Amino acid sequence: LSPVCLGSLRRAARWCRSWRRGVDEFATEGSHENFRVFLSAEPAKGIPIGLLENAIKLTNEPPQGIKANLKRAFASFDKEEFDFRESNVKTLQFALCWFHAVVIERKKFGPKGWNAVYPFNTGDLVNSCQILVSKLETGSSKIPWADLRYIFGEIMYGGHITDDLDRLLCMTYLRFYMKKELFDEMDLVPFVEEVKGTCTLPRQQL
């Protein structure tokens, strides 16, 4: 007996109401004891409360804090594969993970972080790193900074963004992180030159 998996229910909230009644009838008539239905959805008002109340709920929330987000971002990659890469690729991958951690962390501040709710996820980071590796290891020795900023800011992460000011913010971060000064142990926290204990790229550890 195979389980049933239904994904992205937020896109079919109206259908969920009629489907929920069918599930209730099915449960009343009797079903196999091993039958299971798995549902996945982002938070949405249209999903019936009764459906949620009768389900076992699991949530996957991003960790709190830049450090925790950075650890989770790095955990998305194979350590042996990372160690095998060239030093410039490692440096850029670390900066991209830091950018991803900042993007995710801003979500918890609501409209002060982003003007809209965007589904930034680990897939954006993994796919961006795949493009990064492909660009650097198969292209010329010169790093295409403008291309990387455009791909990350307008396509990979920018593909989620609908607000012009949010897009400007995203590109501003990328202009800060994706530049040649990255290889000179630059400070990863912008505009805090006078603050002690800031974070710099761990160049010697990569």
C-alpha cells in the first residue's frame, strides 16, 4: 500500500475544502489501517482549519541568527566536495552562504526585512553554487563578477522578488559581497567600520 503525497496545497486552497469533506467520508466508511496521506504547504489562510486539526503537523523553520543560518547553509554541501575545490571557489561559496544567511535572517523582521514574503530556500543557495562552480571551473580565469551578481540577484534569488525596493536591496548586498576585495579578507558586515568584533572572511581556513 503506497502513501499519497500532495504538495503546494496553498495553490489549491479552494479545492482543499471539498477534498476535506471527501476525506471525512472516507474515514467514516473505513480505510486501510496503513493508509497515509502526506501534505506539504507554505502558510496560507485558505487551507481549512479542520484539515490542520486532524493532521499531525511538522514545521521546518529557518534557524535564528546569522551564525545558525550560516551553519545550515554550509550543511547543504558535501564536505569532501568542498575541500576538493580551488581556493577562489571556496571563498566565493562562503560569501554566497553568508549572503543566503542574511537574506533568510531578514525574513524574521517582517516588512522591515522585506516588503513582501518571499519563499527563499536552500534550493536557491544550492543551485546558485552549482552555477558558481560551473562559471569558475569551466570558464576563463577571470571571475565574471557582473554575471554572478546578475544571475544571483535577478534570476536565482531575484526570481522570487516582486518589489522594486527589495530587488534593489538584494542587488546592493550582492554588489557588496561579490567583488574582488573578497579575496583581501574584507569585512563581511557592511557599514560597521567603527564597531569592534566584526566578522571577516576566514581566508586561511578555506
